Amino acid sequence: MAELSGFYLSGLGFVVGGAVFWIVYFDLKDHLHPEPRRMLVFAFLLGCAAAFVGWWIFRITDMLGLPQPPGTTIAEILVVCVAIGGPIEEGVKFLAARLFLFRSRHFDEPMDGLIYAAVVAIGFASVENVLYLDGLTWVEALARAAASPLTHSLFAVIWGYGVSRAFFRARTRWSRILWQAGTLVLSMVVHGLYNFFLFAYNTGYIASFIALILWLTLIWYARSLIRAEHRQKV
């Protein structure tokens, strides 16, 4: 019993450490106009709440007789990941951010869409990591605590970019709707495909390649926003 309690305490430490690390990482990307710390905490808690909402939605789909993760056949795994898992997880994260964070007066520059989306996703991933502790070894718990917040945030940053584009660049009502809806659907599909390659073929290298492309795109876009901010000041 003592050994089990020690494992859970260590696992919680891994989860908290991973969450803090990645929140600080994304916060440093916004060093020109950092968000208030209370807003980052609020975004993290919204992500935690979204994880529980997503869990209940999965329960409802199970009661309705829909296939559940990870599925059995290749076709079923594809349906579960792309048509159920991805949409539910990205959908609840998006709604949490859209209803509360993107209506805030602190959402006042394009970079904020990325930051808030990422922190919400880190909160979501943290709850997932705690719920999965029971079936993990020490090494798996540490690896998940380090990687899961990043991958979840990279998927969320896709719609975070879309919302920023809609709020700060789009000029018509329809273009604002399309930017938000289009990037949300894209994030759902990318998230679903990421899970599909992991569950169907256990091909971590393909999933890692998807995450790497998203990460490099994020870094490029963040730097382009920073350069644009510098040009405006000059």
C-alpha cells in the first residue's frame, strides 16, 4: 500500500511538473505582452474542467453503443479516432476557450490565441495523465507527463490560430466563422490521425513526425508574430 501511494505521489509530481514546464514554455513565447498569471491559471483550470466534460461525453457515446477507443479493426479504429475521439477532445477544449477566454479583454493580440489554446490543452492533458496513472509504469507515467501536454497543446494551437485570425485579421462575418470552424475541424482530424497511427499500427514515429511538424510550424508562426511586433515598434 505504501509503495502504491508512493507511486501515485510521484505520478502526480510528474503531471504537475510537466504541466508547469510546458505552461512556462508557451508563456515565454509571449514575452513581449505576457498574459496575466491569473488568466493562465484560469485557462489551465478550464482545460481540466473540459477533460471531465469530455470524459462524460465518451461515457454517453458508450451508452449509445458507439465504438470506444481504441477499437478492434483498422476501420473501427479510424472511425473512433477521427470521428469520435478527435472531435470530442478538441471540441470541449475549443468551447472552454471560446466561451470564456476569447471573450476576455486580455485576448488582445494574435499570439494570445495560441497561448490560451495551449494552456487549456495542458490542463486537459494533465487530467488525462492523472486518470491514466493506474495503468502505467513509472517510466510510462514520466514519459506521458512530459509528452502529452505538448501534443495536446499542438493540436489546440491549430484552432487557437484560427480564432486569432478570425478576431484580428478577418474582415467579414463569414470569414471569421470559416477561420474558426475550419481550423477546429482540422485540429480534430489531425488529432484523430495522430491517435490512429498510435492505436492501429503502434507507429510512434509517424505520430511523432506529425507532432514535430506542428511544433516547427508553431515556432515559425510565433517568431513571425514577434518580428511583426518589432517592426510596428520601429
